[in-house]
Amino acid sequence: MTSGYGQEAGAIHIVQLTDPHLYADPAGTLLGMNTRDSFLDCLAQAMRQHADHDLVLLTGDLVHDESDTAYEWLCEQLQKNANRVAILPGNHDNPVTLFRHFANDATVHGQRLILERWQLVLLDTHLDGSEAGRLGDRQLQFLEHCLADHERWTLVCMHHPPVATGSAWLDTMQLQNADAFWHIIDNNPRVTGILFGHIHQAMDTLHKGCRLLGTPSTCIQFLPGSERFAIDPQPPGYRWLALLPDGNIHTAIERLPAVPPGLDLRQEGY
């Protein structure tokens, strides 16, 4: 087990898995990597190391081909392994199809999740026909409503990052109306963390004291700081978080021991 994980009294333990890009075809690959295999390897490692988790959170781009078959397969794997699941759609997802397959009491999506002294606010940044994200008026109003609770610490979860990553090509696909988002967040000091996927790399920085956390994909990784699309030959990974009663967040990235076979570093996009 990761050093430091599970040692904090009263902590809420979360495992974040993001951007698996699954296919209906079990042999489906993204840039040469079999995404089902890499997801299963990440899920198995995470469940071994964090069997006592309170929640498995999936932050979008779950399925690459929008197929019912891939969503059904993912749902089956999580039902067999995870204690509790929360999901968000990404730009590659079909939200209607996604939520139809996860319409059960063990799954949370598109709402506020109360976990003792914490609340998780799950936001949908999916924008039809776009790689970038956007929070609609209803999502912004929902966020404001949730943040009216001043008794709990808040972790805001979504797919698209609300800040630039330093990769010029990727920063064209971030949250389009980030100013409206930050106008709400900046007035709420009990928001101590914002968690997202989409960037296929690790990120851990601060915005006015609020922790901004991006997480590697369970399949291919993007090279940080790149002007154009580039693949980082790092193994797939995931993030664990321990939400402490005092509002602090302990967290780290875990990766597979090696890059799965087949990754083609010559590709210039997907």
C-alpha cells in the first residue's frame, strides 16, 4: 500500500480513474495500446492497494466509440470490483448512453455526493460536437447551490481543466467559460480541491490556495509542455485521494510498473 494512504483518522478515501477510452471491440487499441487491458490492469492494481476505498470516481472519456457494448463492459467491471462508483462524462462520451448504463443505486452522477464532512460536486462539462468543455447555466447554478453549504469542505470534480496546462495544443480544449467558474469558486474558501481528467498527465498546482489536480489516463499519456500533440512514454496510472476532516487533501499518482505493449510513439494525433 502506498506510504501515507489510509493512515489519516477520519479520512475519506477515493480512487480516481480517468480517460480509459474503451472500445466495443475487446481488441480495440488507441495509438497501439489495448485500452481494455490497460484499464483492467490499473483497476486491479488500484483495488489491491486501496481495497478500503470509499469511492471510485471516473472523470470522463470512458468510451472512445460511444458504443453500448463498451459502456456495458465497463459497468460490469466496476460492479465486480468497486465498493461505490461515481461517474462524469467527457468530450468523447455520449452522456445519454453513459448514464443509461449506470442507472443504478450504486452509481452517482451529475449531482452532489455527501461524504461525512465533505461534499463532492460532480459537474458535467460535456459540450456536443467539441473537444473543449463548457459549464451550462444550470451547471453553474447547481454549483452555486451546492456551495451554499458552508458546513462541509468541497471537492469539485469534472472532466475538463479550468486552467491552462502549458501544452499549447491541449489548452485549446480546456473549459471555455472558466471565468464564470472561477467567479463562483473564488468566493467559496471551503472549496479546497478541483479534480479533473482530460489532460492524460499528472498536474498538482494551486489557485488562490485551492488545489488543482489532474490525473494520468489509464491508457496513453500526453507529453507535458508540448506545443503539438505528443505522447509521453510513461505507464498508465490513476490517483488516490484522502480527504481529511480539516479540509486538507493527501493525494498521489500511482502507475503501472511498465508501459503495456503496442504503444506507437510516432502518431501525431488520434
